[in-house]
Amino acid sequence: MYTQKEISGKISEIAQVRTGVYAKPSLSGVARYLQARDFNEFGELDRRVKPQLMPRVELEKHILIEGDILFAAKGTNNFATVFRSDIGPAVASSSFFLIRILEQVRSQVLPDYLAWFINSPRSQSLLKGKAKGSNPPSITIRDLRDLVVPLPPMHVQELVLVINDLRVKERKLTTEIEDLKELYIQYHLTKAIETQRG
């Protein structure tokens, strides 16, 4: 078992990993059916996604809980993101693997830290290197379970997340600045052309 004294271990030693659910969404419902396309490049859910699943007994055991990690196993964007329960009931689609940290180690592993590690360049390179198929490529549940994760003390995990959060904010600001620059340049180019026409 994974303990605080250890410096690394497989995901399968600290979490339960299972596949998402295949379901047929409808135009309305009480639970959201989360798919990879519902998330942006930063792994953030588009909160405009509407509930699409009606309550069914077979879906009850698949309802996500706070801190569940969703991993997009198919395609080229294999991101991990942490589920936030404030959006209401939700189920992960079959495009995801669901990672739920084991009860006995929840005091030692932050879900956001585990998601960050899976998203790190080194982990992504390892996982993508083992992806099967080509149209689209897919990471197997076994390879995800076998991914070795370092487990520093909680205060170090928290520090990693603070730094990463600042980096994400910086990337967002950089993108916004570039978009504004593009709008500014295009506006003035258009005005220049209109002036020449006049």
C-alpha cells in the first residue's frame, strides 16, 4: 500500500480506475453527461452544458463525486481534470477513464495534484508513447493504472498547485493579450483600406 514515507507508486495503488459510461443523451434530463468536447484547452468544463440524462437505476452507481478525476483516454488531447460537484449530478462518458482516490489515502493525495501530474509533459509523453491504434489513438486503462506517481508531503503538493495555477493564469492572460493584439491590428488594417478607398 501507498504510504507517506514512499516517494512513488502506481496509480492503481492509490486510486480506483474504471471506464466511463456509454449512454444516449436526450434533450433534457437531471444529470449532465460529460464528454471530452465539453472541456476547454485548460481542462475546464463549459458550464453551459445542460443535463441530458434522465435518472435510471443503472446510472446511480456512476454519479461522480467531488474530487473524481476524469482522464480523456481517446484522441490526441489526453487531459485529466478534477470534477467539481457544484454543477450538480453528472456522469462521465465512455471517452473518459474515471480515477477515484482510495479512501485510505485521501489524506495523503490531493486530486488536483494527481490530475496535474497526469497532465505534466513527462506523464503525457509516457502515456502517448504507449497509445494503441491510430484513428484515433487510445491510451489503455492498464497503462494509466501503471503510471508511477511521486507522492511528496501534502504541503509540497499544495505548493505545486499554487505555482501551476499561476502558470495557467499567465497562459490565459497571454492568450487574451494576443487576441486583443490581433483585433487591434485587423481593425487598423481594415480602417487603412477603407481610407484608401475613400
